[in-house]
Amino acid sequence: MAVQETGGMNDGLSKSRFCEGVRCPKMLWMEKYAEDRGREIDNSLIFENGHRVGALAQPWYGDFVEVEFDRDNKPKMIAETEELLREGHVNICEASFGYDGLFCRVDVLHRNDDGSFDMIEVKSSTRNKEIYLWDIAFQYYVLKRAGIDVRRAYLMYINKEYERRGELDTAGFFTLEDCTERAASLRGEVEERIDGLRDILLSEEEPDIAPGRQCFDPYECAFRDYCNGTEGADAADPNDIRYAGDADTEAARSFAERLSHPLAFLRIEICMYPIPPFDGLTPYRQIPFMYTLLIEREDGGTEIREFMPEIEEGAQPDPRRALAESLCEDIPEDACVITCARGSEAYDRNVEARAIGKLAWTFPDLRRRLLSIKDRCVDLADAFDGAGSYYAPGPAGEGKEVESAFIYMHEKPADKRDEIKDMWTAYGRRNVETLHAVTESLPRL
């Protein structure tokens, strides 16, 4: 059984680089020839979620051994895998294989009684995607070329219908899909793609590929600004109110006429866990965890109220009940609640109203009060006739930073938690103050 690579690894194709090339060959070329044209993208939450979901899947077949990752020494990982196979281990996680400069790590490799192997690729998504099939097909190709008798190739992803009750049930949490036939059928195309990507990497001529969905799916590309011609654009000033598109004057005045004091400018921050941490939750269900509220009285006076969860090291909090109670106390009963769309798509609208509605059905004793607040929510996007994003509350991606800081905040030391709370305070206040300023300007449009 030969698992050692026969070609050099430094200029080869790993599984991740192959998938990048399938997604967009230009991305692969840019990383080699124009890496400095990319901007820093924080995908740390995506990768962290993936790591945790992957770790949850490792005992799927029972006890296992794991090949330690060594970024700078792929041959070492391949050699360790070969040794573990010789020793007869049944389950090997992150098993590493190489062939002719190609390299892949298998999330879970299981030895069957007849000496053949099953492999599992684990994803933190709730559905199969085309790029995942290429991912599995690449691994299947490399393992077969390396002399591994692969019987079945599986994709494991999250069952979006799973609802946690007590201890996490991994059998119910995961969906296992047999992709063997598809992986085998793509073997010839995988080889063609490998040859094509190697040709691209050998050429100093930039590929001519138009921007598209590949720029942000399954995550944002670092070269998106370069390809879209927006490279070097000025960063948004957190205090600069801006409009995307033409504001509809009639819509703005109509919106302003609907407002009455007291006004409550509300921003709720949402997080989503791939692995439900509390009973009654499904994967990636939106959980409100903090809010900032600016109240304007009829005399023009304003005050800011806010909710932040109490978080202790090692204790993962469920902030929903405390947040719901605080909302009921902080928002005046007759207030007009002004919220803000997160973007131009339909699902970006009425985020606060939806969150409050879900809280109402989670806590029956607070339902009437919460539904009353929900019914009085208005979205500022209506003032622009649904024209999309209309203000710049802060640097791009800052909202994702706030979310990722909360999800695993209980694992951070006290000084880091204090630093994060300061970030939350500044971020939330900047949002509602900008929202307030935009609304104040509407009657004059």
C-alpha cells in the first residue's frame, strides 16, 4: 500500500487549492503571482465552526487516532499515515495522502473488515454543494492513485432539522450522504482540472475571468475588490452618513409622517451556532445576544440603553431570556421602534422584528409585550423605497467580528472579554447614532 507522494509538494496542489481552482482559477493564479493585491478577509469564524463540527464527527466509527497537522511538512504527515495503516488502526482522522505532487487529508478514514476503506468528508454546512463533490472527488482520485482501496466515499453535513434535547445526539445531528458513484464518475474530469490548473499556475498571464458568485460563495474572496475594480476605494468613515442609490423623496416624507415620539432606534446583534448549545435550538438558528437602543423624547432629549450578556469564563450563556426581559423594560410602551436593514436582499429586512417575534414565542409570559414591540417596528429602508443599504455604520465586516467574538467568548480570559465588551459598546452606539442621524435628516429631503 503506497501512500507516499511521488512528486514535489511545494509546487503541487492540495485539496484546498484544487477546490479554490475549481471555484475560480483566477483566485489560484492571484495567490501565486499577485498575492499583495488581495485584502485581509476574516473567515476565522467559518474555519472555527468547521473545526468544531469536524471534531464532533471524528468518533463516528468509534475510537480513533489522529495525524497531527504540520503545515510545513506534508511528507511527515503522509509518512505518519502510512505507519498507522501498517499498524492496523481501524479509524484514522486527518489521514494524509499524496500522489504526484497532489495532497489531501481525509477527515475520517475507516478500515472495513475486508481491508477496504470508507472515507468521510465533514462539512459544517446544512446541505450538499457542488464544490463539496469536487472536494470528495479529488480525495477519491488521490487515494485511488496512492493505492488505497476506497469502497465508499461519504459527505457528512449538518441536519438542519435536528433540535437539541439534552445531550447532543451526533447520529441525529449529522446527515451522511453516499457520494461514491459521483466521485468515481468525476475521476476523469478531476484529472483534466488538475492539468488545467497546473497550466494556469505555470503561466504568468492573468486569467480573464469575470466576477460572479464565486467571489463570495462559499466565502468571500480576498481579491474581490481587485476583480470588481473597487480596489483602493476609501474605507467608510463610521461617522459619515451615506446613501446607496437615489433616495425617493416621496417615500422619505411618507416614512417620516409615520413616526411619532418617543422614538426608539434599535439595533439587535444576532449570532448563529452550527452546533446548538442549548435545548430547543436547531443548527444555525438566529440567537439575539445584545442590543443598543437610542431613545428620543418629544422634547428632543436622547438617552442610550443597552443590553450585554454576563459571560463568565468556561460558562456558555443563553442570553435570550435576559435580553427579552430587558427589551420589555427599556422600550417605552408607546414608542415607535426604528430599525435598519442589513442590506438590499429581502432577508436583510426587519431583522429586529423577526428576532423579537421569535423571542415572543420562546417565552410565553412575555409574548404580549414582545409582540406589541414587534408590531411597532418600522424599517428605515422604507424611506428609500427599498433602495438598499443607506448608511455606513462602520468598517466592512465589523458586524461579523462582533458575532464571532460572542460565540466563543466564554473561552476567552477576563481581560479579552472586557476588550470585546468595549468593542460591542462602541459598535452598537455607532449604529444607533447613525440610524438616528439618518432619520433626523428625512423631513428635509
